[in-house]
Amino acid sequence: MTQHADDALEVLRAVWAAQQGDGSVDLDEDCSPTKSCKNMQDVTFDGFAEPGSDVGGAWRAKLAREGKLSDSGGSIRDLVLGSTESG
């Protein structure tokens, strides 16, 4: 981990311990990126695209068919907070 990630982890542990009254909570176990949501464990993209084809391309085609595909080049930030461009 980077120094920033280590620092952030220590801050989160301190906040969690203050809220729980116990500093022995293992955030790595509770918040591991490898831990899957029980509701999503059987969700796959099987059948979404033809076998051997690109799933990303299939998503783009579906979004285009539904009128949801944007080629504006905006970011997730722009989507959530609004574009910073004036005009």
C-alpha cells in the first residue's frame, strides 16, 4: 500500500474504534475488495454477449440502442456533480 492509503486506513480505524469503542476491528477483513455481496454472488454476464465476443462492446451497443450512450467524453464527476464547463 502507498503511504496515503496507509494513512487513510489508520484514520478509518481510529474513527471506527471511536464509534464502536473497540480498536480491534479488522477493516481489511470487513472491507476487503475480494469480499462479495451475497446478493450478487450468482450474477454473471454470461449470455449478455455472443460467446467469444467483447462484453464491453455488447454493453456499448445496448446503451446505444436505449439512447443512453454519450460520446461527450464527460467524466463520472461531471455526471454526479455537473459539468464544470460553462456554456
